[in-house]
Amino acid sequence: MNFDGILLIDKEKGWSSFDVVAKARNILRSEYRQLHGQDKKIKVGHTGTLDPLATGLMVVVVGSYCKRAGEFSKLDKVYEAQMKLGETSTTGDEEGGKSRVSEKVPTKNELKEVLHGFLGESMQTPPSFSAIKVGGERAYKLAREGREVKIEPRKVNILSIELISYEYPFANFSKI
């Protein structure tokens, strides 16, 4: 068994990226021990952090591929999301307190028009409840502790965006 390469792991909701890497590391160490009868430190990392509430593909790198993590993290990614229209959340996700902000029920075409307005390059400020590190700690951890989180805007480039389904108040879409 080769202990250099890439693992594609479907991260479950509730797991942190660290949890996924630790689990992969433990499984690989166990496999190595079974094959060779001894322990070996196996280097395992990932190419991008997902918030614990997010699900989806994590690209996990093993052994010599850890040095290439930055190369893989720069690749285009596809995101699928569901949004609930008409309300906002104190955390920008399903965990926060919700408040109603609109009674308007947009048409499917109006929603598509708004989504297409996100195409191209723009500056985006990630929410304070994100997996981005601030001062060496995850922003969501600081925010959940009630500490102020300041995240600088960053350039994003949305290549395509598509409305998958829409039944008010829920809209499902994907973007690259």
C-alpha cells in the first residue's frame, strides 16, 4: 500500500476539517501497522477548510503530496447551497437566531437575475462565522465565543451560477 497521494472524502455535517484529517491519519497508521507490524508517522493534510456545518468533498493529501496542498487549493471549486429567502441569521448560517426581513416572494426569473449579478470578479467579505483563520484561530470559534472578528474582503471569481430548484422560500443553486 502506497502512503503518498490524494484521498477524496465526503465530509459530513458536524465534522471539522481537522476531524476528517485526524480520522484519515488514524486509519492510514492502522493500515501501515497491519502491513508492516510497526508504527510509522504518516503526514496527512487537506487543501481547504470546510466549516463544521458544511458538507462536501474534502481533498486530503498524504505523505509527499502534503507539499502540493497549495497547488490543489487553487483549483476551481463547485459549491452547492440552499438558501432560505425572506429571513436573515445572526451567524449567516442555520445555527444563528433568525429574523424576518421580507415578505416578498420573488419569481424564479427575478431570482435567476439576482444570482447572475454575482458572476465575475468581486470583493467579498466572508462572514465572521467562517472557517477562515483570524490571529491563528478559526473565525467561527472566535465568533461563537462572542469575540469581535474582523475579516478583510477578498477577491472572488464566480465563473457560473445556476438555479437548481426553487420552491419559496427555498432556493438551491450551484456555482463555480
